[in-house]
Amino acid sequence: MDNARVSRSAEAGRAPRIRVSFEFFPPKTAEMEQNLWEAIRRLAPMLPNFVSVTYGAGGSTRERTHATVKRILAETMLTPAAHLTCVAATRAEIDAVIDAYAQAGVRHIVALRGDPPGGVGERFSPHPDGYRNAADLVAGIKRIADIEVSVSAYPEKHPDSATVAADIDMLKAKVDAGATRAITQFFFENSLYFRYLDRVRGAGIDIPIVPGILPVQNFKQARNFAARAGTSVPNWLAARFDGLDDDPATRKLIAAAVAAEQVLDLVDRGVTDFHFYTMNRADLAYAICHLLGLRPGKDQDAACHPERERA
Ligand SMILES: Cc1cc2nc3c(=O)[nH]c(=O)nc-3n(C[C@H](O)[C@H](O)[C@H](O)COP(=O)(O)OP(=O)(O)OC[C@H]3O[C@@H](n4cnc5c(N)ncnc54)[C@H](O)[C@@H]3O)c2cc1C
């Protein structure tokens, strides 16, 4: 077997430079806020490329997203990326959000169309005075400030999209408008990612297409997310979690094994950047980063105590 896993590559001095990013959602309660910050503090020493904070459906978390991003800026050395959608808001309202981020020192936005206010499956109608789609939003951000923009990508096609080709046309429009990174919807079959990547490259799109990895904390919940996102759930994955509904400890071990298998296979096939959907929990993401060869950085104190670094 010379199919080098990253640990073996590391031994041979051939370890690729792995970069990770972590996604969090803004907390609703004081308890959730505490969980989020435990997760951020645990993961910060992995020195992620950036950490992103989602924007609730219909802009419902506008203030909470902003507050979380600002706290990350104030209390850590991490680079926050604020998610932003076009839904249920005028251009002027969205421009004010972008402007406020720029003023606060945010240098990265994840620009999305967002789901229709009625939920996934409803027809999306842009606000009459709003941004029409994600590409339009990317262009708007670029007009307002010098901010890095990441966008979404769908290895299994977005549920609204008639064809993969239409999906890739939209990705191209987002790149043409100024996006410099795409983060994929989560997927479980790596072959789907590579097939998609081939088509994206064939369309002349050369920005990084960073795989989004969902460590499966809870299989039932992940299956629901997948149904809404258009992600297929292979039978082998269901079989691995079969019979474990009341056994969270074993579920967690299986989840780590499944995610490890997925990311190490991606590394073996040349992937170096990973985006983790953390669900505001650090344990699985931390373990997978460790498997990827990442170790707490020597700046680990500074990662969560900027005053020490800046003093
Ligand atoms: C990495 C990532 C982060 C996300 N973060 C958030 C978040 O913070 N908040 C949130 O609410 N959602 C988030 N989402 C979900 C996202 O908002 C939904 O998937 C939404 O439905 C599409 O937005 P988009 O920018 O991904 O779509 P786009 O890239 O604009 O479109 C996706 C596909 O749908 C097609 N399409 C778009 N509009 C139409 C239409 N009217 N008719 C037919 N086809 C159409 C496009 O052609 C394209 O192929 C995220 C998704 C990903 C992958």
C-alpha cells in the first residue's frame, strides 16, 4: 500500500499544507453563546484560514450575526467571514449591512442568494428593490468595499437548479462578479465532488472549490439537512449509524471514523483546504484537524487573547 495517508506523508516529509476553516451559527441564548465560545476557543489554536458566521433565513439573525462577527474581531486573532443573503431586504438595507461590516474591519463575506422566505421548495422571488441573486450581491459587495467574497457551490446541484450546467453558469457569474472562493454544500461521496470539480474546471472556473465537510453529530438531523440541501445520503452511511439512535457515545466514534475516511481520501486525491460545518461544536472538527496533521499553533494563546499578541 503506497497510497499515502497524510500521517504517512508527514513521516516521509511530504505532508501537504492543510488549511481549514470553521463555520458557526449565531447563538440565540446565553447558553448557546457559551457553547459557541467554547467551540471557538477550542478550535482557534488550529489557526484556521477564517471562521464564518451564518446569516439566518430571511435575514433573521442580522444583528446576532453582526454581534458574533464583531466579538470574534474584538476577542480573537481569527479572521471572521460574515455570511449575507439577498432575501427579504432592499439593496439599501443590504448595502448598509455591508458598509457596517466594512467599518467594523470585516474583510471577508460569504455571499448567498438565500432560501425563499417560505422555505426550501418555494419559488424564489427577489425583493423588488433587492439584489436579484448571489452574483448580483457579489457585485454589490465589490462596489462598496475591498472585501474578499466567497460563494456557495453544489456538487450535487442546487435543488432549484434545472441542470448542473445551469448551476455552473451561476457559479461562473459569481466568479465574474468578483468571488474568489467557493465553499461546497456538504456531500458524503467524494466521487461526486471530483466529478463536479472536473465540470467546473472544464467551464474555465479556476477559483478554489473548498469541500464543505459535515461531521455527522446526529444522523437523523443530518439526513433532514441533506433532504433540504439536495445532498444524497448513501446507504452505506445509513448502515453505519443503524441501531445507534440511543447510543450517542458510539455514534460519535462512528462520526469521527466516517469524517476521517472522507477527508483523508480527499487529501490523498490532492485536496488541501477544508471547510467544516461545526454546528457550534468543536470535538469532531478538532479530532479531524488533528488527523489531518494540524497541531495547536505556537500562537495558540494569541488566537484567543489578542491583547497578549498586540501588547
Ligand atoms: C457554504 C454555504 C453557506 C451557506 N450559508 C447560508 C447562510 O448563512 N444563510 C442562509 O440562509 N443560507 C445559507 N446557505 C444556503 C443557501 O442560501 C441556499 O442554498 C439558497 O437556496 C441558495 O443560495 P446560493 O447563494 O447558494 O444560490 P445560488 O448560487 O445563487 O443559486 C444556486 C442555484 O440555484 C439556481 N437558481 C437560483 N435562483 C433560481 C431561480 N429563481 N430559479 C431557478 N433556479 C435558480 C441557480 O441557477 C444556481 O444554479 C449556504 C449554503 C452553502 C453551500
